[in-house]
Amino acid sequence: MAGYREHISVSGLLGIAYGATSVFFADFTPVQGALAGCLTWLAGMLPDLDSSSGRPIRELFDLTAAMAPLVMMQHLLNWADNTEEALFAAIALYVAIRYGAAAVMRRVAVHRGMFHSIPAMLIASELVFLGYESDSLAVRCLMAGGTTIGFLSHLVLDEMYAVSWGGVILKLNRAAGSAVKLVGGSLLWNLITYSLLAVLTYAVIIEIDLLENPTHRRWSIFTSGFGI
């Protein structure tokens, strides 16, 4: 299994490449490219949120808790009545992730469970797509794409480290196949994961329709104002 340094190094290099490519070849702004690169780097460590202990895991929760309010800041500003309320919501979100989510994960998560899976990768990407506020579908896809690349790099790297060479013979250790997978060993967690994936996928489809058809968005705002 690849270690923390390997994951942070590979995802960091991918983040630099992804951000630079988006700026120089896809006409995104430098700020958008830098943020996409940071998300790629962070996502490369996300699967290890299910680890039970260790300084790297505490640092990972710190980073995740700090990044979440930044990614969702525009949403928070839209939801709040003023800047002070938005800042308070950002602080509350940080505390909820840094301490609440961390405590829950230590109790219920199993390392190399469904956090290390393709469905978990899709969930993380869809959360970023929905959480990042922008009227541009391309920009939101850029952020979600970086999350996908970073998360996938972690899974692939773990699988690569599950292969050992014995001369010309390849040998697989017991961790082989536990990262790039579609289902885990727990029926309950499989059900929870795929249920969440289904809900988020539906939300993404609705959001894409609203972005591509602004009249739908205007109508939804109008009707929501009347409680319809």
C-alpha cells in the first residue's frame, strides 16, 4: 500500500499539471486553474479519511475542513442574509468537519472499505460539482474533474503498490483489489454508498439542466418565492 508521502506527492504533481493545462490550453483563469489544482491535490488524499489514526490523517481532516468552506463560500453568501452570517456558517462548517466528521469516521469507518472505491470517487466529484457555485458548467466540471483525477490517483497508486516483483513473476499481496473496486465487504455500506450516489447523481442532472436552461432556473426561483 502506498504511503502518505507517495499520495501527496503524486496528487500534488497531478494538480500542478491539471491546473496549468486548464489555464494554458483550456482558457480558464489562473485562479480557476490554481483552485482546480488544489482540489486535485487534496482529493488525492481523501480516500485515507477512513484511516483510524496518525498525524497525516489529522492533517488531512484539517485540510478538508479548511477547503470545504472555501469551495462553498459563494453558496454560503447566497444563503446568508449578510456577510457575518456567511462567515459564521463557514466557521460552523469547518468545526463540523474537523471535529464532528472526524469523530464519526474514527468510530464507524473501516480502512480500505467503501472510501476506497469508484463510487466514493464519484460521490466526492459530485459533491464538489454541487458545492462549487458558478454559472459556468465548464468551470464546475473543471473542479469536479480535478477531484476525480486526484481521487483516482490514490486508488491506482494503492493497487500499484499491491503488486510485487519476484524476478519475472508478478505477485499480488492481500491488499490487491481493495482500492479500485465497485463494492465492498459490507452490505450496509454498499447500500449507503450507492443510495448517496444515486441522490447526488440526480441532483447533478437537475443542476446541469438549470445551468443549460436559464429559464428553468428563473422559473424555479420565481416559484420558490411563492412557496410552490
